[in-house]
Amino acid sequence: MDEVEREERVAAGFTAGDEACMEAVHRRWRPLVHSLARRALGDEREAEDVTQQVFLAAWRGRGGYRPGPGGLGAWLTGITRHKVADALDARTRRARVADAARRCGPRPGPQPEPEQVVERLVVLGELARLPSAQRRVLRLAFYGDLTQAQIAERTGMPLGTVKSHMRRALRGLRRSLQTHPPQAIR
């Protein structure tokens, strides 16, 4: 049996789910898949992960393999390209998250006391319980630093309605915080 027939037989066994053929495919094509991944990613651990993902995806998707030019090697190379692209996308997402965490992390200077943090959380929780219109007006006033007239202009609400929402919201917060004050940390 020549090399081409042997490769076709291994590919047919692989497609049929023969584990011995899977081992042969892995032995034959692993160096190529791994070197492509390592070259593209520049990281040995990531290349190992991608190599495993390629062979796992190939095994799971073996029913979709159709012999063609380049045979099983070309098919595995295509899977490798997709898995490398996925790994690069994941790397980019991780970098963005890490960058965002650095930007949002602790600021230089004095840090709030634990009691202040608890009070802030309690107030945010009470704000969340307000009706949406009242909550919106308070947020625009305190976080947006807008006057009541500016809030009316931005939201399209009449000025009297903005004032009423503000008054009711502040009254509700005061009542709620008086009946359920933040607990001191012990």
C-alpha cells in the first residue's frame, strides 16, 4: 500500500470514528498544527491550547470532513486558522478588560472609609427602588450636574413635573434612609 492509499484509509477511519485512526492523524499532523499556532500566537502555552482545540474540533466535526485537494492536512490547517483567530480575539478581549480594570482601579489619593462605601451602596440601592422618572431626574441632577431647568429641557418634561419628581424622590429617599439607616461595620 502506498502513502496516498494509507492516508486515505486513515482519513476514512478517522471520519468513521476509529480512535486508532485519530491517534494516527494526531501523530501525523500535530507538529504542523502546533507550529502554525506557535508562529501565529508567539506563545507556547497558547499554541498548545490551540493545538488541543483543533484536534478536539476535528474529532467532533469529523462527519463534515470531505476529502479534497490537500486532504486531511488542509482541512486541519483550516481549523487551525479559525482557532488561532479565536485565540487572538480572546487575547484582545482580555487586554481590553485588563486595561479597563486598570483605568477603573483604585485612584491615587485618599480612599473612602468602609463606612462611606457602605453608605454609598445603600443610597444606590434606594435610588434603584425609586420610580424610573424620579430616579432619572435625580441622576441627571447629581451625576449630570444639571439644573432643574436643564433637566426639563433635556428630557422634554415640563419644569413643574421635574420639580415634583425631584421633591418626591428626595422625600422618598429621606424616609427610606431614616427607617433603614446603613449599618456600621463591626
